[in-house]
Amino acid sequence: MVQCQQVLDRSFSALSDSTRRAILLRLGRSEASLGELAEGFEMTLTGLKKHVHVLEEAGLVTTEKVGRVRRCRLGPRRLEDVTTWIASYRTQLEQRLDHLEDFLERTKGTP
């Protein structure tokens, strides 16, 4: 359970930044070098490397050095654990709303 929480923490941390989410969308189309990514985001190579490192730590991106160029692609982890957690949370919220609806129906005509 602790390891699962750590995976979720890394995933949510990685996804909490709009630039990192945009990097994932970009890499979903095709792999790219760090330089190509940096140009697309109008960001320094150093700044982009930091974002890619966070995504790599979460397993969402992998990089490979090919000659003098570091290539990036989507990583092996797909967001199943995050999706499962969100679905579980959504179910809890829906159950609470159902209970509230039941309560309101029962007490509708009560002064």
C-alpha cells in the first residue's frame, strides 16, 4: 500500500504542472529530442530537462542518448493506478450524493 501511495504521489506531482502535461501530449504524437521539445515550449534546454526528469522519475517518460542527442518518448507506465484511484474517489463521492438524495427524499415533507 505504501509503495502504491508513492507511485500515486509521483504521478500526481508529475501531472500537477501544465508544462509536463503538455510534454506528455506532445510525446503522445511522436518521440522527440530534448532540443525539439524545448523549441516547442519556448523554454531553455535546462528548464525542459527538469520537467522531463520529473516525468522520468514517475515512469511517464523515458529518455535515451543516441549519439549526441537525448531522445524522449512516452514511458512504460500508463496511468492505470491514477485512473483507478480517481474512479474509486468518484464512486465514494457518488455514494455520498446518493445518501444525501435519499435523506432529502425522506425528509421532504417533514416540517
